[in-house]
Amino acid sequence: MITTTTHTIEGRLVQEYLGIATGEAIIGANLFRDVFASVRDLVGGRSASYERVLADARATALREMEEVAVARGADAVLGVDLDYEVLGAQNGMLMVTASGTAVKLR
């Protein structure tokens, strides 16, 4: 499965557009990680725990998007866009969405 943010793939032509494919991941922040991240913010540096969780959520959203595309018979997903949104009570959750156009290539 070719997944790209571009709208074309060099050397390949789109044979058929199969619609928009999407994937989502919603993660909740736990209290321990929040406290640790706050301490890191106070003393400087990056929050490795949040970075790992964010990377996992992004990978999940992309994987789900690709699964939707494969189910439609796609060879690739073009124009992939990733969005991040904070939601829930007291902004306690993070939603990552991936979307793109599923296509069949020649």
C-alpha cells in the first residue's frame, strides 16, 4: 500500500478513485503521565511519554485508514492529511485522524 501526502505518484496513473478513506485514534492521558509531563515542562526537555503515545495514535489512525482503502480494493492512498484535536472534559483526550483518497493505480 502506497500512502502519500502528494496527489500523484511519479510514474503511476490513477485508474480509479475509490472514495475517501479515514482512520481515527482517540487516546486519553493518564494522571501519572500528566504529572510527569508537567515536571518535564518545568525543568525543560521533551516529554518522551507523550511523544510515544502520540506516535502510537498516529500509527493507529494511518493503519485504520489503509485498512479501509484495502477493503475498497485500493493500491494507494493519495493526499493524506493528519489532524490532531484535543477533546473531552478538561481536554483530557487527544484524537488523531488520518484521511486521504483511496485509488486504484495502473
